[in-house]
Amino acid sequence: MTSRDYYADSYAHFGIHEEMLKDTVRTGSYRAAIIQNPHLFKDKTVLDVGCGTGILSMFAAKAGAKHVVGIDMSNIIDQAVKIIEANGFKDTITLVKGKLEDTELPIKEFDIIISEWMGYFLLYESMLDTVLDARDKYLKPGGLIFPDRATMYIAAIEDQDYKEEKINFWDNVYGFDYSCIKDIALREPLVDTVELKAVVTDPCILKEINITTAKKEDLTFTTPFRLKSTRNDYIHAFLAWFDVSFDCTHKKVSFSTGPHAKYTHWKQTVFYTPETITIGAGEDLTGTLSCAPNLRNNRDLDITISYQCGEFSDSVDYKMNGSNRI
Ligand code: SAH
């Protein structure tokens, strides 16, 4: 493949799979949820949506699945074929190259769907739509989905130093006024890790998604939030993250991508506010967050946060478009 092909097929290079596989919170949680529940997998048919290198398919086969079908539209599946063979799973795992939505699968009904579909801010470039399609087309009534619940959270943070470096930097670049870029930079949420001590308010749930029942329309939403401050401080940004859980399992395996939890490659997402907000302990910062796929480019997310704190109120339109990763 040329570098141009790799650009069009962003999952083709092993590097992105290396990052996901080395994310032990992510991969270890899937492994625990699958391997520790052989009673759920024994003699079952399993569909792995977006199988990548085949790791989840192999967990399912090890857990006793009768047959696993892994599908992926990226050329990484050529490596998955070799990996499945090298590990002795050729008879239990069938791999299919193609886009789930446009491909006929060799099995028409499955007992279990497994998929790692989550993106930054949960929904950015996420393939949840594809998983919902797979569910409606292939999952037997009463079948299981791994994972089956995702929860998005919001809080507010003190982030003076980093805001200075990333946003206010544009006020003075080698003595020149670059402030026109400041407004653009502010509207791009930043994917980065944030220390727990930067969090000024209690977190608030933004959205719960039950994967067994969710509809595509549910991924466009407006939710009110109320954030209670835990101390007197300044607020420079909102912070969002998500948790994922496998509720259908006995031990309810779950993991969090929040600032209180162990590092994951999803980090957290930071939304800088134009003005610094001053808040007192026990005071509320209230608002609404709206999230929708961009109408022109549905890979991008349009996010609007409107908020009030005391006399102060503002509303900011953000756009996640892939250039915001640290
Ligand atoms: N399951 C693997 C890879 C997860 S990354 C693991 O856990 O390590 C998501 C994978 O889904 C990528 O390899 C991507 O190519 C694939 N994918 C995304 N949308 C898809 C679609 N509509 N049809 C088939 N594969 C898809």
C-alpha cells in the first residue's frame, strides 16, 4: 500500500492496532468480560463487528464459542487471517473483508455481537451506527451485545496553564496579533489527559446509551446538566469522558475513561470556554449540551454547550473534526 492508501484506510497500518492492543484497560476489559463468562459463550455463534486484528474473535473462540465471524473493511484483516491461522483458530473463526452494511455474512443469525466501536468523546468517528445495524439485522431475539451500555459524563475544570499555551498563545505570536485563530482553536475540543485535581465540580451524567435498545436518532441529543462546585476556583473548560460496561455478564465488567481512572487511549475531551468563570464552593454551573453529526460531513460532530453561572451566561459551538488530538 502507498501512504495515500493508508490515509484512505486509516485502520490498515499496524500502528493504530498496536495502540489499541496496548491499551490494557480497553483490551483487558473485553478479555475479562468474554473469557470470564464461558457459560455465555459455550456453543454460541458470535459476530465480531470491526474485528481489526481479530483479538476479540480469538477471546470469544477461547471462551468456547461454536463459531465466530469477524468482519472488517480495512486491509488489516489480511493480517488477521494470518493471526487466526497462526493461533489455530482457522476452523472456529471465519473472517470476512468488507463493510458490514454492504456485505452478506455466511451466518444469518448470531447469539452474541462483540464490538469495540467507541471513539473520542464516545461518539466521534464512532461506529456505533454500524453496531446498531448489525444488531437489527443479525442478532437473535434476546441475544447479547458486548458491551451493552455506555455512559457519557461532563464536569468543569481549572486549566489556566494549558489554556494559556493552547488558546491565549494566539494573542501574541512573536509580537504579532494572531487572535483570529484563537476563536477557531477554541471551537475545536481537545483530546488530552487531565489530572483529577483540575476537576472543580462534581461530574454529571450527560447521556446513557443502552446498546441493546438504542436507535440511531438517540445519538443526536440535547441534555441539561447541573455541575456543583466542590471548591472556590476558576473554570476554564468543560471536560467530558465516558464509561463502558458489560452488564449482561455476571460480574458486570466495566471501565472508565475519566480523569479519576487509569489512562486509556481515548484520554478525555476538553472544551475551553471563551471567558474564565469564577465559582464558589457549593455553587451550581448549569447548562445544556447538544450533540449532532455535522450535516455536510457526518464524520464530524457539532457540539453546542450553553451555560450559566450566577449572572454569567454564554453559548459556544464546537466542532470535532479529527485535528484535535494531543
Ligand atoms: N476489534 C478490534 C479493532 C477495533 S477498531 C480490536 O478491538 O482491537 C474498529 C475496526 O472496525 C477497524 O479495524 C475498522 O476498519 C472497522 N470498521 C469500522 N467501520 C466498519 C464497518 N462499517 N464495517 C466493517 N468494519 C468496520
